Amino acid sequence: MMQQILQDMYIEPDLLRELNEEQKQILFYKIREEQVRRWNERESRDPGPAVRKKCGRRGIRWLLGSDGELWVWVMGEAPGDKPYEEIAEELMEERARKQAQREAQELRRVKEAEIEKKFRDAMAKEKARFVAEKWREETDDRKAAKHEEEVEDRIREELKKCEEEERQRGEEEIRQTEERRAKELYISLKQEEKRSDRDDKEWQEQLRRSKAADEEMKCKARRARDEYKRQSLRAIEKGLVAGLSGLFQKTHLNGSGQNRRHGGVIEQSAAPAEANQPAGSAPTPVHCRRRQNRRFSSPVTQSITECPVWIRPPRPTSRDSILRWFKEEQRPRRAGFERSSNTIAPWFHGIISRQESESLLMNASEGCFLVRVSERIWGYTLSYRTASGFKHFLIDASGDYYSFLGVDQNRHATLADLIDFHKEEVITTSGGELLQDSCRQKGSSLDYGGLFQ
């Protein structure tokens, strides 16, 4: 399952929600490591395009100081500079003054156009009136004409005087408006500066919290990696690991004797499997049983999907597919049985839901646990009772080993080996989950959802 996730670089949201925070951190670390590996592999194959792209890219050159370092000038801190507050104050006053001047200029232009239009219309009306009178007084002499010119000059002077007074009043109004607008803009800029300072403080606080959260996530991931390495070494010492990924991949544990030990245990499952077959059902073909015995007793474990009658889909599609998978692949591997007997382990509950498992663990003590068949992956779910609630860990059984998905990459030969290992070793360092008491089924009749029928 982990190899499939790293190959696709994708995990389904439903499956991601099943993982706890530390499992998600390790999964992210593995995906990131795979991305870096692919990138290095691609660069080693064809570095040409990357180099050409880098050479053709535009760049910048920073100004260097006498010491060879980048030259930086901080406004207000160089010798002879004014304090930053004074510079900011002057800049705000200058911005306010220029804005007020631009608005006053526009107001002055509009006012000038109004005045010109007003007195131009008045002059046209007066000329029209005198022209009309002239036409009515066809017999006027020079005196009348001179008088007309004098009257026209007098009117022009009066209109010019009125126009000048109107301009002065308009200029005074514009000046007062400019001063008032400059004050308003100055106050607005001061308020904007205060809001900016307040927003900057809030942003700094958010940045601090974000950095603290990042550091906490890094610490969790680092602790998880260290715990993974420690548990891997511990598992090697105990001889409970079927195969390891990453640093310990391709390492043979305890030679062929260890494989023979697991092979002997697995071969004992043939008798219980036949004993549990219902009366009247067709017995398992001899050649299939021999193939299964050879597969699990051999030092090199073969793939379960070699049987031509069972082609496993990428993930469980129905309850019937889960039953078939368990009967044809897991029962021969003694999944759900105790290590050294043909008795079903008390912690194994078969196919039950998450809600049912939490209901069984509700009144149990801390450290109590059970194992149920997962309906999301080819594997199981270990449900664990904590002091404050419940935790659920996915166990990947899609290959020839059993391991926690995303957290513990130790590969155990049987499901019972994984359970016994974590009775002495915690699952995660941060949580300290140590398997203590098995949660047994309630009632006298044991129901495993049809797995052993």
C-alpha cells in the first residue's frame, strides 16, 4: 500500500482521515523524499535543458560595498539622515499638500470656466439690447452714437470690475477649500498609518504563530523518524521483522533459520483451515494447498496473487471481496490466530465498524486494544483506548508482511508478531501507545463476520 502511494504520489482523502497527525507527518516525509529522489534522477539523466534554462534566464546584480558585502541603506539610520518618524511626517505632509493643490487646481479651472461663461453671456445680452435700440432709433446722430459708446465702455468697466471681484471671491473660496482639504488628508493619512501599524503587529503575531507551528511539526516529524529507526533496530535485535524498507531494505534477519521458523509456524495453519470448512463444501484442491505451503515455507516469500482463481483489486470493493481475500490469503497466514496455537486471538474481532470498536472500548482501561478487518485497505485497523479517547492505526497487509501504514515501517511476518512486538515497544514516541489488555468480544457467542465459516 505504501509503495502504491509513493508511486502515484496520491492518497485518497478517506484514507488520509484515518491517519493520526504523526502518521501524516511520516507519510509527508516519505512522499517528499520520493519527490527529491525523482528530481535528482531526472537531473542526472538530462541536465542540459535545466542548464540552458538557467543560462537564458534574466538576473539582477546587487550593489556591493567596500567590504564586498551587499550595500544596504536604511532610510533614517545613515549618518546625517533625519529620524524615520520625522521623514514619514514630512512625506505625509507633502503628499497631503500636493493632493490638495491638485484638487484646488481642478476647482480653479471649473470656477474660471463658470465665470467666463457667466460674463460672456451678460455681454452678449447687453450688445443685443443696444443693437435693438439702435435699430429702433434710426435717426440718432453722432452724439447718440458717442453716448452709446460711452455707455458701452461704462458697462464694460462695470462688468470687468464685477468679474474681478468674482474671481477674488472664488480664489478665496478655493484657498480655504485647499487648506481644509489638506488638513483632512493629513488626518486621514495619520489614521491610515495607525491602522497599518496595528495590522503590522497582527501580521507579526500571525507570523510568529505560524513559525511556532512549523517548528512543532518539524519536531514531530523528527521524533517520528528517530522512533522509526529505533524500533527498526529493536526489531532486528528481537528477530521479529520479515523485511525492512529504506535503510534496512534487503537485510536478511537471522539467516535462513529465521525464515524456517516462520515457515514452520505458517505450515501449521493448513489443519485449522480444513477443520473450519463447513460440511458439504468443496475441499481445497491439493495442488492449491501444496502451492500455499510452498509459498509460506519458502525462505523467499512469493506473491499471494499467483493463484489463478483470485485477482485482487486495488482496494476492497465490497464485503464479499473482503471475505474472499481473508479466506484465500490471510487464513493460510494464520491472521487472527495466536502465535503458537490454533486458537483465535482474543484481540481479533473480525469485520466490525469503527463505531462498534469504540463502543467496545468505551468502558475499557487505557492501553486496551482490538484488531478489526479494515474496509478501506487490504489490511486491518488497530483500535486503541487512550486516557482521553480512541486512536485507530491502519495495518497494511497487501504484501507478504504486516506493518503500520505511515508510522512504523517494521515489517512483521505475522499479525501476531506485530501485536506482540508492540506489547513491549510503543507505537509512537509522542503518544506512548503500548498494547496492554486485549478487548474481548461481549456475549457467549463469538461472531467474526463470516471470516472463519
